[in-house]
Amino acid sequence: MTPGDAPAGHLPAGAAPRVAVVGVHGHGTTHVRTVTGLHHTGQARFAAVADPQLPPSGGSAVSGPATGRVTRVEELPAGTAVYSDLDSLLAATEVDVVVICTPIHTHVPLAEKALRAGADVLLEKPPAASLAEFERLQQVVEETGRSCQVGFQVHGSRAARTLASWVADGRLGELRGIGAVGAWVRTDEYWQRARWAGRRSLDGIPVVDGAVTNPFAHASATALLVDGSGTAAQVASVETDLYRANPIEADDTSAVRIRTTRGTTILAALTLCAEPPGAEPAIIVHGSRGRAVLRYPSDHLELTVDGVTTATQYERDDLLVNLLDHRADPSVPLLAPLAELGGFTRVLEEVRLSPPQEIAPALIDWQGDGPGRHPVVAEVGKWAAQAAENLSLFSELGAPWATTNERRSAY
């Protein structure tokens, strides 16, 4: 029997769903560990992996130069089949869920194959490299009736969902807006991690691997989640203000302003060229009664209302476990369904259409040597914080390296 002969999920009562992981190096190792854990507890069966870098079963995989993270074939649970690509996997192995953690520009083609084979999909972020691709994938989900969860891990954060409930019930008063700020350090090694790294397109195919759409994709996606404006139809307009200090095609220092149909202004100010060691990204909700700050990598939420501040550490729900729960009981909602990332994809589309401006060399301090060499943009952390506080673009604030580089699209 081939995967297309019967829809996934038609298993004997009590049988664990069969899970495959496609793309097992780099961040893919995280998915391998998760599925392995579920395999050992009986919540899933690790059916197969696929990756062109994997050797024959029993061999040892070789780590890439940038991450050092690696999947070793012999460490997979016994019985896990190994393939070089998804086509081979689907032709030989019946699976119920496919986890896809591959280069951005391959996401939609691979997800479509898995969905049409009858599997549900956990697709790494960003789900697509263009709005047209996203809409195509959404149509496939509707045609097949399968589920597609997107790997925005912060959507599994109970802190983020709590903050969204506070916004919805008016705990912070009338919203002035939502800011997102991120200031990280990324070295030459990061931009050399893959052929597609830092590219806007590759061989004529959109990639869009820049600050806004990949390392800081959670910033705008989480802000939209908090506002309750995740779908494409809930985004009224997007303005971009994009720059680069590195010798790459994509942006590494950017501001994006989103206006939602409920009237909220969201401003994300992001840089991968911060002064070391960088800072933890945050979502800041500005309200008439107070403010809330979500530090989303750590799920730490601070609330200040009427002059009183409280801080709480929250847990996070795993997106694959949530997908498996949804398969078992459709009344359990997906935490990051594809449709709820349409708003983020509108942001990505504007970034795709907006070439970044080069920052003047005099305003860049290059630090470190060799693979650890990295640029620091003058006072970029200060300007990013001001942008998130004032809901203003870098060029509007008068940042010394920001020229008039604004693009605005309304929907």
C-alpha cells in the first residue's frame, strides 16, 4: 500500500501516529529530539527521516560548518527508515505526520507533496517565501482537508496567549500600539551557513532570508497574535524601512510598521548588528492603563497596570504535540494553523519587494576576526528601542544611518 491509498489517520485503534522528519541538520535536530522523545513514550512512532546529507543507515552524519548541530543515523530509534529525499520516503513508507525543516524556498513544494500524500504537516517558519506561494499552500490544505501547523514556537507560549487575552479583554486599557524590538549579533559564519543564507532569491526563486522574515520572524508574527490579527485579511497596510550592514542581499537592520484592521499600529524594530552580547527580543504592548512586556524567547511576561508591576514565567506547549492532539481530537485547536500566519506573510511579501539600503561604512564598526567577524551599527540598540516605544520607523526618528527607504502597501 502506498501513502496515497488511504488517508493518514486511518490507523488501528490506539496505534501511535507515524511521524517523519525532513531536514534533520541544524534546527532539524530539535525536531529529531522531539520525535525521538515522543517515540520512546509511545505518543508517536518515528517512521522515517529524509535529508540529502544523511549517509546510509548505520553511518555517521557530518555536522555543517555553521551550526555544529548534527543528527547521527545510529542515534535514531530502531526501525527508523532513512531516505535522501521526501519523494523516496513517501514512495516507500506510510506516514501520518511530516515535519519539514528545510531551506525556506523548499517549504511549499515539500509541504504540498506531504499533504497530497495524506499526511498532516508541521512546517518550519516562515511557511512560504512569497504571498503567492502561501496562498497556493493554503489552497492545498483546503483541497486535501489535512492540517498544516507552522513552526512559530512562540505561538505555543502560554505567555503570548495570556498577553493576547489581556489585549482582548482590555486589561491594559485602550491600545496605543504594539512594539517589537530585537537586537542580536550574527557573525560572518551565520551568513555562510548555507548557499541561501542572506539571499533575497536564489536561482530566480524567492528566499527572503533577512532579519524580519527569518531570525526575527517571531517578532511581527507574535505581535499580530497578541493583537488577534493573524490572518491576511486582518492586515490593512505594511510599511518597510530596510537596511543592511553585511555584504548580503537581504536586510539585517530593519523597521516594519503594520496597521491592522482593528486599528492597531505594530512597529517591529530589529537588527542582527547589535553591540555584543545583544539583548532578548521583546513584544511591548502600550495601553492607556499601563504596559506589558513579553520577552518571548524565555516566555517571561511583565505587566504594569495603574503603577503596579507583576512578573510571571510561563510554560510553552510543543507544536508537534499540539498537532498530534488535534489529529486525535479535532476539537483541540491548532496553536499555529497556516491561515493564522497570513498576516505575517503579508509582511514577508513587502520585505520581498523592498531591497534594503546599504548602511554607510563610516557608521559600521567591524569587530572580531575570521568566521566570528561581525558588524555593529552605530547606536542601533538605542534606535531600535526608541522605534518600538514611539511606533516610528528608523528614518522618521532620524537614525544617522537611515535614509528615506520606506515602502508602504495597503490591502
